[in-house]
Amino acid sequence: SGDVLNCMVLRYDVDWPSNIIITDSSLYKYNEIFKFLLKLKHGCFMLDKIWFLLGSVDIKGGSPQMRRLQVCRYEVSQCLHAVQIYMTHQLHNISWHELQAELRGASSVSQLQQAHETYLNNALERLLLGESTRAPHEIILKIFKHVTLFVRLLESAKFTTDVHGKVTHPHFEKIIQRHDDFTKQAVFILKVAESSNNSGYKPYIDEFMLRLDFNHYYHSSNTIVKRRSMAGLTSRWWK
């Protein structure tokens, strides 16, 4: 589970005079960034595992369930990779280049301290780890859990063949429900991000929403209903 990653800590023994700039407070913030990026990488790894599990099944006879599961995996993969691209861009491009520009103009230790502190605070906000962006961050963590549950349900039973020769999975309906829960979280995080932006404009929130909902897919309130209708499934849906 991704929760286990909370036990991991990034440690660095800072000697003088570097400890004037890289303080204990700074190391704590670096740890917050490190753990979140590790969870994100773990989520992407689990998606690769889903791809491997589905790809290892022989579907010569065709399988509507298998096609549906592949679509679910693809949608979740698109979402997590969009988040990963956003995080990487904000951290390694924007925040890092801002820090370099500030360091070139620094002429005292206090200015170095301020530049480094500003860099970390901006990085935390842009990675949705700040106080003002805590709600979207919590939703992303829930999405990670849905991915883990997806894998566990796939691994908990083997694919079988029905009387018509179609490949099926015993937990297919449960997996679809997990995917619907994921979609609800994806729709909700956009609403929360938009609400956060309305209370005070933040350019990085705009980029986050653009990358996550590039073709306005999640803006449709009937996203789940439409998919359910197309798949011919009868279990309950959410609007």
C-alpha cells in the first residue's frame, strides 16, 4: 500500500556552513515532497502492473469485460500521468529555474536563506502540499488507493472463461465500482481546484486543471452514466 511509504524518510547530514541554509525545517519540507513524489511513482508502477496482468491473459475468443478493464486502466493511467507531468514540470522546471535566478542575484547569506525558503514554499504549494491546497492533495491520495484496490481485486482471483467462451473475471463488477469511485474523485478534484482558484487566482492551479481535464472529459456530469450505458452494465451509477 502507498501508506507504507509514509514510513520512509529522506535524511541528510548537513555540515556547517550549509546548515545555515538547509535547516531542519527545510529538510522536513524536502521530506514532504519526497514522500509525495514516491507515492505518485508507486501509483504509476501499479498501473504498469495492471497492464501486465491484463496483457498476460489469452483473449482469443474475445472479451467485453477485458476491453472494459483495459479502458478503465487507460483512463486511470491518463489521469495519473497527467498529474505526474504537472508535478515534474512545476518542480524541475518552474520552481528550480526561479531558484537559480534568485541565487544569481543573491549577495548575502540572508538573501540565500530567503531564496531557498521561497523555493521550498512555492514548491510545496505547486505540488498541492501547502495549506491552501491540502484538499486537492487528499483527493489525489484517495486516487492512489483506488489504483491499489484495482490491482488487489485483479490479483485476488484468476480470469475464467464463461459458457460462451468469453474471458471473465469474478470481481469484474467490484473493479468497475472502484473505477467509478476513481472517476468521482477526478470530477471532485477539479471542482475543488476551481473553487480554490476562485478564492484567489493561482496560475499553477490553472495548469493543473488543464493537464488533468485537457479535453473537458471530466467536465461532463454524465461521464459515468454514459460509460455505464455504453457498457450495458446494470449496477448503480453516480451523477
